[in-house]
Amino acid sequence: MKKTTFIIAFLSLAIYIAASPTFPTDTTFHYNNRKVVISENDNEINISLYQQVEQGDTFESRKIYEGIYTDGKSIERIYENSFEISVPDIFKPKNKRRPSRSHWAGFGLGFSNLPHGLDFDGELASIVNLSRSLQYNLNPIEASWRMGNSNFTGIVGMGIQFNAIHWQNNKAMEVKDYKSVVTTTEAGYEYRDSRIHYTCLTFPFLIESNWNLGRSSHLFLNAGVVAKVKTASSSAIWQNNERGKKEKIKLPGELNIRPVTLDLLAQGGINDWGFFISYSPLSLFRNNKGPVANQATIGLQLYF
């Protein structure tokens, strides 16, 4: 109420000054976040009141009042429209930036499986060595933004994913007739170990929400999709040579792993530690170029 009374009194004073013949015809006054502009043209006096405030991450400039006085008549207008200019946080002082927590950048390690198994000899059989099939995630780049005044944050970024799928029961992945198939060997020539490697660039789009737990701790949950672009793949086996020593043999041929695919990803945790679960709705191998194998991974992540 006191502020409103002051504005009315200030406007009255401005009108009086503007009407004075000794005062300049175009004048601007500033008081706190208010600006009064007085102009005179052809015996018409125009008095405009502006308000400029900072709200969150925006600067708002608004004309809230205009009075026109001429020939003993007056016209008054009250404006409700506004014009907003968004100011990115990087251009604002650190002490005025809104806190934004996001969780993508970091390093993670998980165990992978192919829940749908692999088609071998006409039967659906799981041939994955779960204790040795690992996924490594190194995510160096992250960008995030607050979604309005909500508790949700959007996250994008980039990372590198390395997968090592190891097989068991004397099986390996080879390329025959341009198709990736699971093979085995006869007794006495068994594979002592076998695996495939493939590396991807990853590009996430996640939505996150977090809650304060007190004592500078917070709980977070996020979920979304991660696009994956394959950069390299290989297959290898370890077999005893003629001298009875274990020898690595790299199997030739492109593995027909999808060049572009995606994962569904969910993450959760407290502060800089969390877990992640991912699942690919698409088969690891291209259609009709390899067995059906949808990858699922669960692991832990340390966030930078």
C-alpha cells in the first residue's frame, strides 16, 4: 500500500513538473525499478510509467501506465502486456544463477545380458557369460536446462560406450555368408574363451527430477532414450595352438551390428553416486543379418 501511494504521489509531482514552463519538454525519471517518461508535443503532455524487474532467469520490461493530457482533457491507459527476454545462466553472475542438478556426465560400469538369448541349432539358448560381459560408459559432455519453474530438468550430452560380450560353452560369433552366426568346434579343439567387442558414441535425451534430503544431499531420478552410433566392432577367440599354448585369434568379417540404435535408460541415486538400467528394444544385429539379441545392462555410475 505504501508503495502504491508513493507511485501516485510521484506521478502527481511528475505531472506538475511537466506542466511547468521552465522544465524541459522531454524528461525521464528513475526510481528503483520504475521509470517515468514525460514528453510534450503540440500542447499534448504524455506521461508513461514503466516497470523493469528480474524474475528468475528473465528480464521483464513492462509499460504499466500511460496518461495523455491535452486541452483540459485526459486519457489514461493501464497496460497488462509484457515483453520478456530470456537471459542464459552463463551470462548471469554465479550468485544469481538458479541451481540445476543433472546426472549424465560420469563413469559407469555394468553387467550386460541378452535376455532373448541367441538362436543356436534351432533352439533358444543363453550363451552369455554374465560374470564377464561388461559395459563401460564414459560420458564427458553434458548440457542441461530447467523446464520453466518445474522440478524437471532436460539433459543432453555425449558419451562413449564400450561393450565386451563374452560367450560360454565353447561358442563364438563368426560371419559366414555375410551373416553373423554362433559357431562351435569339435572335441579337442574347444574355444578356451571367446568374445565380441563393439564401441558406440552415445547421445542422450533425459528428463530428471530431484529432491532435497537435507545436509546438502539430494535424491535424483531420470529416464529417457540414448541414441547410439557404432564406431567399431570385432570378434575374437582363444584356442590352444599346436604347442598347447593359449593363442588369441581375431575372427574376420563385419559383425553386422546395427550402425545406429537406441537404448531406454533409467538412472537413480543420491548425490554423485547412482545406478542405471538400460534396455535396447532393437536387436543388437541387423535384421536377417544375425540372431535376435536385445541387450540389457544394469550397473553403477559415478557422476562428475
